[in-house]
Amino acid sequence: MVASTHWLASAAGMSVLERGGNAFDAAVATGLTLQVVEPHLNGPGGEVPALLFPVDRGEPIALCGQGCAPGAATIERYHELGHELVPGTGVLAACVPGAFGGWLLLLEQFGTWRLADVLQFAIGYAEHGFPLVAGIRATIDRTEDLLRDWPGSSDLYLPAPEVGALFRNPALGATYRRIVEESRGGSREQEIENARRAYYEGFVAQEIDRFSAAEGGLLTGEDMARWRATLEPVAKLEYGGLTVCKTLPWAAGPVGLQQLALLDGFDLAELSPAEFVHVVTECAKLAFADRDALYGDGEVPLETLLSSAYNDERRALVGEDASEEYRPGIGRLPQLVEAAVTPGAGEPTRGDTVHLDVVDRHGNMFSATPSGGWLQSSPVIPSLGWPLGTRAQMFWLEEGLASSLRPGARPRTTLCPGLALRDGKPYLAWGTPGGDQQEQWALHVFVRHVDLGLNLQEAIDAPEFHMDHLISSFHPRGFARRSVALEERFGDDVVDDLRARGHDVEVSGPWTLGRVTAVARADDGLLKAGANPRGMQGYAVGR
């Protein structure tokens, strides 16, 4: 089964499975296709964190395809350039593009197909075209003035194509075709290594070096050559008879584990809808405060944060009314900076990211949340067909924080794929786009499935909500105290109850929040999947 945020990508992955490829071959084909068909949500200049369970290894593994800050990216350098925050757009916010290296490592270590075969779908859609979805057109319209100032972006995306029109990106297709041609020869593994060199040491890195220097960026070819994707341990928590796995705290995944550790003290099935939203929101405030104070590419006291004693103490802070406080249990929060919202910065759609989940006939399972390199975030490099990412905006230009900028560090992203085991075997893979909402929307689907007994599709379809009572991970790093956004399908009674508790409620449209997908494997081998109906793009397929 394959579930992803775009039907063409799901179909590409399913095609691989039907022709004998395993879950990891299918994941690479799906992920590379998503770069082409959802360029407003991810691209070759972005990154990919993932969780996987290869049955022959018998344990969960985290894949870090998250690029690091350039060697010249220091707090002092940004201050010299007049910045109190890393910009939300443009080449100054670029980290090393990690997605391609991540996909290559996955294919080399766990796949069975050759690179040319998994790349054929992405190359085909780039060269021959794909139907433009409404989200791409809306993004172009929203940022047209910005795109017009970037020649490569203007040439590719303006005038804005019509929704449903066949859209092509020949430069992107040519980039990947050249990588394939330059990598040919030798074993499957040798070809993958040749492709990595072409990207990180060869013509792609050389063009990025030239373009970044010309545009005043800090990213260099030397930064590209130094970086490698890695395989790492996962963070774990036992909850509801499952072992829930996330990446380590260089990304935001453990904030989901912290919320589960807090929620473990409540009988969620006995709560009314309003009580459910209230309790989950108040626990989220506590967990995200720890995230903002402690998470980063370094030592994080995760054992303490997930301990029973710590969460018993923190859980006692949850009351009947909405808290105005934002209080980490350990550490200190960054100092907020007054900064104006700039076009193209951050994640204005609450979802500038994609997601995919795969499970195969062997029981191999995979979950990834690729992101970055959005068409609206940085100028398209004309010869390559795509822009760099802007993930460095998640660093702080303040000394002494876990997520303070330093050369070679990974930014503390919001990206948080999920994997859950039952009796040591892979049971569920799930996740969503959504910036700071990711470890809220995905968490809600998980607890509705595990605690409330909904099946995957019912849990995904249920009315969704989130809060922004946190420090935004994106420029200009805002904070919305006591905020709760929820879909109007909750009903007026729930809205009134939450407002009476002091929540600042924003009612959203009936199918507007969340883009969760999921796959599962039951104990008897039955495969299940669900995809998000919101936006009419997600698709789950299997046989």
C-alpha cells in the first residue's frame, strides 16, 4: 500500500510495488515524484526526514536527509548583514539540500531497484507534464510580485498556468536525466554513489555554488561536498500497547511523544468533544514549550522529558480553563523579535510540505515528511529548474539556545513522520504536512485511532483542530496566545464551550485543517490505508 499527498505520486509508488520493488524502492519513486507534482510544497532543494522498519533488520531506523547550515553561516555574519532573524525567503536562508542524498541513502541501503528506474516517474512528469493543481496556482497568485523579481522563477511560473493545465519543468527533467546518465556503469550501489557525487560534488553543486555566490548567499560547493545523509536511532515511547517511534530532537517528532506521555494520564474516550479539544490543546502547550526551549541539533534531555515523574508533574498544570502561560519545564525560551511578515516566507498555507507512507508484502514499512525548496521561497536556479530551501530560518540568531545558529548544525525542523510498532513489529506509519501543526494533526489522528477506536479513514476524516500558542518555527516567529483553530463541523456547542474556557477560537471551514495519510499492517497481515480528502489531492492505493 502507498498513501501520499498527491495521487500521481501514490500511483508511481504502487507501480513500483506491482513490479516487484519493495517499500523502499516505492518510497523513493513516490518522494521524487512529489518533488515534481507539488513544487509549492517540496522540491529537490529541500529535505527529507523518515522512519523505516526493514524486516530483515528487525528494528526501526531514522533516516536524516536534513541538510545543515553552511560553514559561513554564523550569528555574527547575519547580524553584520542587518538581520535579527534569518530571512524567510531567498538564498540567505539556504541549508545544504538534503532530500536527494536522503533518497539515495535509502535506495542504496534498503532498496533493490536502480536509480534510473525509480527516477523515471519524476523525469517523465517533469518533461511531459502533469495537471496543475489548484494549490500551485494559488501559491503563484499569492506570491506573483516576488516571483516576478526572480528571473528563473518568473520564466517557469509566470504567467500563472490555469488549474488543470499540463505543466512542464524541462530544466528539472534535464537535471535528473543528466544525473542518471553521469551515474551509469557498475553495480547498482556504484551507480547510486556516482549520482550522489554528481549532485553533491559535481555539476549540481557547482551550479549551486555559482548561483548562491551571485545572489549573496552563504551556501557553497564545499558545504555540499562535506554533507552526507545518515541513519540514526529513533526516539520511542510506549503508549496504548504500541511503541511509538519518532526522530531524535533535531526535528520536532519527540514533541508528539511528550504529548502522548501527558495524555496517558487522561481517559480520552470518556471526554466530550469540547473536553477532548481542551485537554489535548493544554497538553500541547506544555510539550511545545519544551520543544521551543530545548530541541536542537545537540544534547536534549529526552529521557527526562519522557519520564513518568516529569509528566506527572507537568500534567498537574492542566486545568479547566485555557492557560495563558507558555512555560517549559526545563531551559529557557528564545526572545521574540518584532519582524514584519514578508511575501513567500514561512508556511502561510499551514501545509507547505508533503507526506508519504508505504508498506509492502514483506511487512517493510516507511514514513517520510519531505519539505522545503518551495517555489515561492527562493529564486529558481534556471539551469537546474528548482530553488534552494529556506530551512535556516528555523535557527535563532541568539546565543545560548539549543537551536541557535552555528555552522554545520541541523535546523530544528517541524517535520515529524511517525511509525508505531506492536509487539516489536511494524503496525502503523502516518504523518502530515502542516508546519507547527504537524505534531498536532498527526497526533490527533493517532489518538483517535488508538484511544477512540476509529479506523484510519475515520480518524483522518474526523473534525480537526490545532493551536498556535507556540513560538512559530517560521519567519517572523509569531506567537498566538490561547489560540485554537477548529473546523466548523465540531458545531456551535463545542465552540461555545471552548470560548467559555478562555480559548481564542477561530472557526475554519468544514474540511480545511490537516492532510494526514497513513498505512497499517494488522497482525494477520491485512494491509490498511487512509488518505486525506481535504484539498482533493491525497490518495491511498493498495492491492
